[in-house]
Amino acid sequence: MPRRAAAKSSPAGAETVSIDAAPSAEAASLAVAAAVPSNTLLEGDCLQSLAGLPDSCAHLAFADPPFNIGYDYDTYDDRRSADDYLAWSKRWMGEIVRVLRPDGTFWLAIGDEYAAELKVLATRELGLTCRSWVVWYYTFGVNCRQKFSRSHAHIFQFVRDPSTFTFNTEAIRVPSARELVYGDRRADPKGRLPDDTWILRPQDLPEGFGGDEDTWYFPRVCGTFKERSGWHGCQMPEQLLGRIIRASSNPDDLVIDPFSGSGTTLAVASKLGRRYLGCELSPQYAARIRERLASARPGDPLDGAPEPLKSVPATQNGRRIGDRRSAKKKGKRTGKAAETLLFPTDQP
Ligand SMILES: C[S@@+](CC[C@H](N)C(=O)[O-])C[C@H]1O[C@@H](n2cnc3c(N)ncnc32)[C@H](O)[C@@H]1O
């Protein structure tokens, strides 16, 4: 359901032209849009780059800042005191709030170390509303020996106004387990929205992660993957950004990423027909981002598997599409009574 639709719609045939009238909200927003460089990468400190932008110009901001865990970037020093990191976070997040339109959305990716503090900062100090606290579960994380290997990051969906924001549910629906695994005719053919559920591995659960759940499964872009650009260790999967950008913006909207890294947000925005504006501190990364963007055109497919959960195991109680097909071949009954057996009460 697109939540922003009401703000833009006008009654058919009601268009009037008034010469001396004050500029309409639409005209004012066009003027703001014209003042913003779009499809651009700004090299340098995002605090300075964002300061040059007008208020309320961006529909969507996605930020995957350094997590302050001592990661080895080529320019940025990722080892600050906690107080310094939090003060800096408040400054750049404040700028993001300023440049967001009143109906805009801010998605923030962050590690365990500062997730709680940054959420409190965003909501209590900067006045945003948290709509979703998504857990991104990824495979191919760094293997640990003295603790459980980390396989998740936090991704917050914040909005400025909880009553008006873009949320295109139709654009991000995913096939349900009913449809994908069990071939249940009762499945909604439009699929379902992606839960905040703890799970071990997607292949351990019959339905894995649903598209409407706030635990999302996308493999990390690991070293051997074709998608991996190979020069930035924090490259995010295009499919993950695809879900965020499709859900929280519309074609031609302006998408901002203050920490562009390998340029994933910008490349995906471009492929999905959004305008983009990125910042990146490192001149070396910036040069590589420009190369990546040169080959990302509107309409191009996103890298990576669009639906990583196509293969899931059978459950103890249920049969899968393959079982149904072989049953049919053998002339077995596949009517309603048989379906009752296929879908015990614990089905989603
Ligand atoms: C975690 S990475 C982002 C990765 C990105 N999401 C991707 O998919 O490639 C963070 C990036 O922020 C950049 N950075 C750090 N401080 C910055 C600043 N003050 N302004 C702009 N970029 C900065 C780093 O150089 C690094 O490339």
C-alpha cells in the first residue's frame, strides 16, 4: 500500500492556473529538487557534503556507516572513543533528518555495538519514528572461535512522519511457503510481505524467512561471489538494497547514501530508476564507485538471487510440491481431504 499517495493526488480535471498565487507545494518541491545535484557522487566528508543540500530534498536515505569496530578502511579511522563516535553519529544523522522530506524515510544499518544507542538517538533526540527493526541474517560471516560467529546486522526503518511515508508493499512481496513449498491453492498469488523472528539458518526452517518478516535472509557478498567487486570489504548485496529502495521510494525519487562504500545503494537506485546522491570520504573508493555507476543503467537487473529461499526442506508433517506431483502421477487423490493432511495447524 503506497502510504504517500494522498499527498500527491489531486481530483481529476481540477487543475487551475493562478498567476499571482503563492507557489504550490508541488512547485516548491520541484524547485527544491532542481537545487539538488542528482545522479552524483560527492567525494569528501559527508557532513560537509550534506550541509550543501537544501532542507527536505530527499525521499529516502540509506546509511551503512562505519560501525566503530576497528575495521580497516583506506581513509577513515574506525577506532574512536564511544563518546566521539556517538557525537559524530548525532551530527551526521541530524543532517540526514534535515535533508529528508517530511514524508521521507531513513534506513540505518548498524552492528550490535551501537544499535541500541543509535536507535535511541534517532527516536528520542532526533524525533524520528522507528517503523521496523529489521535483523539482516547473512551467511558467510567471519568465523569466530571463542564466541558465536556473527551472522546478522540491524537495519532500522525510521520515518519523519508516522502518518505519511512511502511504503510500497506490493513492490516487495515474496512468495509464501504455502505457494513455494507446498503448492497450496489457498496461497495468495500475490505473495506476502517479508518477521522479527530469531532463526538459525534459513534452510533449517520449512518456510525460511518470509518477505514480510523482519529477519531477512540475503547472503553476504562473499569473496567468491560473482557480484563481489573485490575492492571494498563492506559491500552490501544489491537485493537487500533493492527491497529497501522499492519499499520506501518511487521512480524519480531522490535516494541519498552518506557512506557510499562500494556504491551499492547508488547502483541499485540507478537500476530502479531513482535519482541518487552519494557521499564517500575515500578518493580511491570514489573512483571505483564512478566506474561501477557507469555500467548501472535504469532497468538493469540487480545482482544476486532475487529470492534466495527457493529451496527449502520438507517438514515432518507436510509434503512438498514434488511429492504432490509424484502422487498425481501415481493417480493418487489430491483433493480437499488430501490437502487437509498436507496442511496441519502449524502452517503459516
Ligand atoms: C560500511 S562502508 C559502506 C558500504 C556500503 N554500504 C556498500 O554497500 O558498499 C562505510 C563507508 O563510509 C566511508 N566513510 C567513512 N567516513 C565518512 C565520512 N565522514 N563521509 C563520507 N564517507 C565516509 C568509508 O570510507 C566507507 O567506504
